[in-house]
Amino acid sequence: MKKPLVVANWKATKTIKETIEWINKAKTALEEVTYAQIIIGASYVSLPVAASLFEGTTVKVSAQDVSKFQKGAYTGEVTIEMLDGLVDYCIVGHSERRKYFGETDDDVIEKVKLLLKYDITPILCVSDLSQLDAYIARGKEIVDSAEKTVFVYEPPGAISGGGVYRPEDPGVANENASGIGNKINKKVTTLYGGSINPENANLFFSQAAIDGGLIGQASTEPQGFLELLSNVKLNLPAK
């Protein structure tokens, strides 16, 4: 079976000092993980140190977003050229970007196009299948390069926060994850995102159409993240 992808999305947490502390606590254990591909989504300011500390390991580093502008007079933006050579993956289209920063489908499509141009794998969040329809209708590159993209079925109502977990039913998540590949009409890598934690991770990872998870709140402390990985290993079925 294909190794599941486990993407830690730290969101707007962790100073550089806290990033170093997290990695120092977890690095040895993460280097011993052979049953999954681990990806750490650190903040922009922590990306260089994370990339440096994980250099030479199997752990990959991801940005949490990228500018839709390639370069120029866009004060405060972090562009694709700034990420080039620093990260292997980049999360785009997360529902929090839409909710708090007004991102549109067209914004996300432009980001995916830039990531593909620079050979950085997009981790493209999809809130529901109707949103995917919009991507397909207006973003030909998303279909053409679907094999080079990681899709995340990420229902906004299931996203954890403030210590609360609100996971979707694993069977429903599996059905919607399966729908992504069906609509694109290709075999694609599809993750589930939304309140995955050590107690329920195996329920999602064991679903036939789910190839891993985008882990938010449960990834911010190394002990909990390592516990989640251990539970995934113990319950990983043959697909």
C-alpha cells in the first residue's frame, strides 16, 4: 500500500524558539517513521529553521500559503520565488484563508498554477464538491496536473480550535474524498482535514479513499502528534 501522508499544519503558532523546541523533541522519533510521509507546515518565519533542522531526513517541509503574485510591489507578500528551494509542499485554499482573508476560487487557482510552475506540490483544500466544481470549471491546470497535487477534503465545520474537536463522520468523509477523484476522473491523492486527533486518526486513515490527513490542533504539541502517528501505525490496514 502507498504510505499515508501526514501533514502537520501549525497555523499561526510557534515562534522560532518554539519551532526549534518542537523539532528537538520530535525529530528522532520522526526519523524512525517508515510507514508514513511526514510533512511539517510551519509559519513563514519558521520555515528556514525547520528546513535546516530536517535537512537530510525523510521529513518534508511545507508552507501554509503563498502569494498569488509572482513578484513585485506587493508589500508583505511571500512569493513563490521566496519559497523556491525552501519547501517541497504548500497548503493553499484553506477555509480559514477564505473566512478571514477573503480569498476567492480564482486566487487559489492562481496559487496552484504558480506552485506547479516551480515544482512545489500544492496541498489544495476543498471544502465541498461544489467548490471542486468551480476549480475544475475555471482551473484547467488543476485537472491536467492532478497527479502532482495533494487534495484535502476539509469541511469548514469540522475544523478544530480552542481545544474542541468536531470531526465529520469517517464514512461521510470517505464518500466525499472519493468524490474528488471521481469528479477529476483520475486517481489522485486525497487527505481528510478536520479535527483529526490521536483518538480518531485510525478511523479516518483506514478509509479506502483517504490517503492521510491534514492535522491542525493535534500537531502543535510534539507528544500528541507522535501519539497520533503511533496510533495510525497500529491500525493501518492493507488497502
